[in-house]
Amino acid sequence: MKKMIPVAMLLRPSARNPKDIARVQLLATELGFAPSTMGEASLTFRIAEDRFELLFGVKPQPASPRPPGESDYGTPGGYAAMDLPVPDVLNTLVESITVSSPAIRMSAL
């Protein structure tokens, strides 16, 4: 099974409408991204590690799990957050692309 890297695309304010969201999904899929979730201002995808390296010219940086600390319940493993260049085909619709870092499990106050 291929390693899949989670990424988030922040839409430009002018692209936060159903027509442009559908266009981003189509273009991203053509680039090799697999849709994951959608919000009003962002879309998340997964992309195979080899496709990620080909598209962005860098390797994703693994992030090890972190055990619970004083103020949280730790984090699962995954990939370190990093800002990525926006491919030209998405540039008018997408403001930024980042690798989604592992979620921090917060403890109750």
C-alpha cells in the first residue's frame, strides 16, 4: 500500500463558492490528489508519496508520535507541517497548500 500524505488547500476568498470549489476538486484530482474533506474555505486531500515528490520537488518529512504531556494527550504519527508551492493550474483558485500535521489530542481543562 502506498503512503498517502494529507494536504490542505486554502481557497482564495474569491474562489469560496460552489463552482470554484468543484473546479479545484477536478483540477486537484487531475494532478493526483484524492479528495478527503471540504470546508467553506479549504479542501483537504491525500496524495501518494511518490506523486507528492514529483509534484512539489521535496520529500514529506515524517513526524513521530508524541506521548501525552502536561496539557494534552499527545499526537499520532504522520508528517510534519510544511508549506508547499501552489501548482500553476491552481494558482488563481488556491491561496496556499500545506501538509496537514498530526492532530494534537487536547486534554479536558
